[in-house]
Amino acid sequence: MEKIELVPIYSKQKNFHGKAYIIEIGNETNLYSYDFLVARVIKYKNVAEVYSLESDSTLRHVKEFLKQAGYPATNKKQIKKDYFI
């Protein structure tokens, strides 16, 4: 189990300073923001799930994660509607 730092590609930020990272376990890619599981992509089901959007920073992390995984992520309202569990 390896922690991989989330690197911004779509965000204007240069980096997330280690506050967001990914751990892959089997067919799941899990996003941690401030050491809390906030989202995951289940590859074999082609499903994204979001568990938390508590702060603006976490929202930025989730948006970046979803976009990098190929899922639309335009704003908090859309993310909650499409992926929130």
C-alpha cells in the first residue's frame, strides 16, 4: 500500500503540500484529504463516490481527483448531485 501525493494538473495551485494523497487498493483508488478518506473510484464498476466536502481545500482535492480520473467535476453542487454518498 503506497501513498501517492495528488499532483495538481487542472487546478491553478502548484501543489497541495502533501495534504491530499491517493492509495490504490485492488480495483479501488482512494483519495485522502487531511488523512481522511473523502472519495474513491471503483474501477471495475466505473463508479466514483464522494464522502466529504467539508472544506474548500477538500473540495479542491476532490475536484482534482475526479477530473484526473475522467469524471466531470465543475462545482460543489454538481459533485454532490452526481457522486455524494
